[in-house]
Amino acid sequence: MTTLFTSDHEWLQIEGDVATIGITDYAQSQLGDVVFVELPKVGRTLKKAEAAAVVESVKAASDVYAPISGEVVEVNQAITEEPALVNSDAAGKAWFFKIRMTDKSELGGLMDEAAYKAHTA
Amino acid sequence: MLGRDDLLPLKKTPLHGLHVSLGARMVPFAGYDMPVQYPPGVLREHLHTRGSAGLFDVSHMGQIALTAKSGRVEDAAAALEALVPQDIRGLPRGRQRYAQFTNADGGILDDLMVVNCGWYLFVVVNAACKDADEAHLRAHLSDTCVIEPLADRALIALQGPKAEAVLAKFCAEAPAMRFMDAGPRKVMGLDCIVSRSGYTGEDGFEISVPAGHAEELARALLAEADVLPIGLGARDSLRLEAGLCLYGHDIDATTTPVEAALEWSVQKVRRPGGARAGGFLGAERILAQFGAGAPRRRVGLRPEGRAPVREGANLFADEAASEPVGKVTSGGFGPTLNAPVAMGYLPSALAAAGTQVFAEVRGQRLALRVAATPFVKNTYKR
């Protein structure tokens, strides 16, 4: 299983044609306490870089962009019910949604963990 | 496009070094480099203030001494009444009052606090407006008053249910003060001006302290186990839950005190039929609205769902209406309520508590109900 990162601080775990997407621990620490999450509908077709989800802290709302094109096949209702999960386990239980990818060549522009660490250093 | 303020270096309050040493995240606010939050974050800072005590640096606000050339505070009070719709002549020595500077159209130039200090009036204004306020005071009151900005003073707010017990250790007179009592007091031996007030909805104090001793006092207060430093992020969520206006957002030069639902702050003596009715800038329009009502009202709003509805969201009378009838002027998440809260303007016909309206958020219409403010009951020691 491969984990990749975007410069917008999302992570993707790739298993076959499906990418599981969340925000990084760095992103949650910058956002502060998450109080609301809005997820895309299952079945929605997303284009790469399209606003796909919303994560809100006490102070502000931030978009989560689709890091890759495809169809939303599953969303994580646990984080809409308990938004604080995004702060406590951003890289694990607090995944946002899963996309069935339509163009895996789009993965080419993403970073591996070492490159992402350098990006946020 | 850059505004004028973006081209100037950010100013620092006397507590700037303290904020940085405490690990604050600093942001530009009203021309100052200010702490938006400390390591615990907005949510914990907010809840700590409601449950214990929070210390806020509000030194960016303007502090002005208004002294009559005659030497009589009554003359300074009479002069100031030309610029605010409040009863200042009737403000007793040692008391504080909330007021607004109005313009000739009845709009609000700024909101402020006025203290009768015995021989002068001590005025606290918003940071973003302080230069304009000072110029406004000079333009209208220079004949009769001396206007002295107190640039060498910091302002520290201590807010929350433990504020009284904490401040009592540094100022023996603090517990005897009631809500809106104010005046010169010794705090830690320093010559301060203390008021029992604030902008969080909690009991608490604001302490004007000589700038050179501000860090010493702040560190002494922070050394108390009950006190945490609180940033501007939580200051905003606290005042929003308390239903208090933020100048430039909930009130501005286009909103009158009646439209802003601030009639409570205008004493009877200056309303229609009062002994000193009118006599301030914009009185014609404001007094007319006291009689006939205003076309729109500032209201509290409770979103029915979990999604925060933020400043700028258009408000609609029903789910399908095409034309907005109002706008949200402040909105976010209320940590004490554990729910989203907002305020905004609606036509008076839609301003009754319980009325359902809709806000447009990311292309969707979300239901809200008009609600009484404060959203969180205040705990002032009256």
C-alpha cells in the first residue's frame, strides 16, 4: 500500500483503483480544533482540484480538494459525527472519503512521505 | 489590492514579547501583530475563560483622556454628549457606560466605553478606529476639552468566574466593585484604572496599566493557577456567544443604534420625550427610529444544523426565495453551546425570535432561527 501527499496537505492511500483520502497531521494542527466536517455524496464524480469536502474550526472554514479525479465510493461518517477525530487521528481513523480513480497517471505529480516532510519543514 | 495599513510595519503592544515567549500564533489585526491563539487552541481557551479565568491583551485598543478646559468633569460630559446618544452627564463618578460615536446620518462611527474618573473622562475605543476617533473628538470638542491619547498605557482584561478571586490578590478593592464600576485603583502597587467589565459575557475586569509595568503584571496574573492567556480567536467566539457587537462587522457607519438593537444603551433622558432628547450627531434619524421603529434589525441567529454560518452569508425569507433579505455579520461555532451561532440583519418583520430564515452556504440553503441574545447567559456581578 502506497501513501502519497499533496501540497494542499492531503494524504492518499492507494489500493488498486481506490484512493482513501484524508488531511495530514500538519493540516489539522494548522486548522486547530475541528468542529464541523462536510463530506461529498457517495456517487459524486470529482475532478482533480475540485472542492470536495469542508472542514471548519471555531475560527474558519477550509476546503478539502479532490487530489485526484474519480467517483466517490465511500465517505467516513464518523468524522461528521465526531469532528474532533480529525485532530486526534488525522492520518488514521479520520479519513474523509474514498475515490475510485479514473486516471491513475494523475498520481505522478504527488509527493512521497520524505518529499512531504521536506515540504512542511 | 493592498490597503494603506498593509504597507506599514505592524505595531506591537507592550506584551508582544510575552505572547511570543508563550508560543502564541501571531496575526495582523488592526495594524498590530496580535496573538490569535496560544498552544491550547481557541476551543480550550474559550472554555477555560467560561470555567476559570482568561487573560487578554487588549492594549491595541485606544485609551483617551478627555478633560474639560474648565477643569470640571461635568463640562467634559456635556461636551461628549454632542457626539454620543448616551447620558454622560448623568454618569456618576466611578462608573462606566457603553456608548457609540454617531455620524450625521445616525450611523455608528465606533463603539466605546466611557468612565467618569472624577476629574476627567476615560474613554476606551476600538483599535481600528482610534486615530479617526481622536480626530473626531478634536474636530468637535477642541474648543472646550483637551483630548489626550494615553499611548503609554497597556490594557489587560481578566475574564471569567475566577477573575475576582485572582485579582483580589493584587487589588484588595476589586471584590467590592460591581459590574461597570470603574476608576483609579492600585494593582500590585501600580497606578491603574480598573473597570469591572469586559467583552466576553463573563464577570471580569479590565486593567489599564502603565506600559512599562504591563508585562510584570501580566506575568504575575498568569502565574496564578486559574489563569491562562487567551487569544483573539477565543475573544471573538466569547463575544459572539455573549451577543456583543464587533465594530466593522455587526455595526458600522451604515447601521444606527436602533437598527443594531442597541436601544438599551440609550438612556431615557436622551430619547424622544427625555429632558435632553437629541443633541447628538444623527439625532433626527435615530430619534425617529425610536418612535417608528427601524426598517431592519440586528438579530441573533441559531443555525438548525451543525454547519457554522459565517460572516457575509446572504439570508433569505424562505428556502426558494431568489432575493436575499439580509446578511450574516458575525458567525461561527460557539464552544460553550457546542453549536453554531451567528448574528446578522433582517427586515423588522422577520426579526421576531423564533422566525425561520435561510442562509446560503456553499450553494445550499441552511435553516436558521432568530434567537434572543445573549446566547450564553452573562454572569455580570450587578
